Amino acid sequence: GVKESHQMTIFRIIAAILHLGNLEIQAERGSEGSSLSSEDEHLKNFCGLLGVELSQMQHWLCNRK
């Protein structure tokens, strides 16, 4: 009973969440910080599926403020 366009949107969101779970976040030594590689394929797929900018997502996944 769900329209095909809505199904594709739901599938895209679910796929993005699954890619987000596969990200490898590295802790930075001697601080509370963390970092993500901009070459991470899961990060690229996540951003592509949701249409968000990679550098911004990389920043906000690793910073609290």
C-alpha cells in the first residue's frame, strides 16, 4: 500500500543508516577528539544517499558543538 516513490525513499534512508554503522571512526591520541577518513567508502555512500556534503558530515560526526 506504499507508493513506489515512497518505498525508494525509505530504502535510501535505510541504506544510508546501514552505511553509517560501518564507518570507521578513529580516536585521536591524547585528546577526546576523533576523525573520519574522507576516503571512507561508507561515508561517501552515506552522503550520496542522503544528498549531504561530505566535509560537513565528516566534521559534525566527530565534533559535539
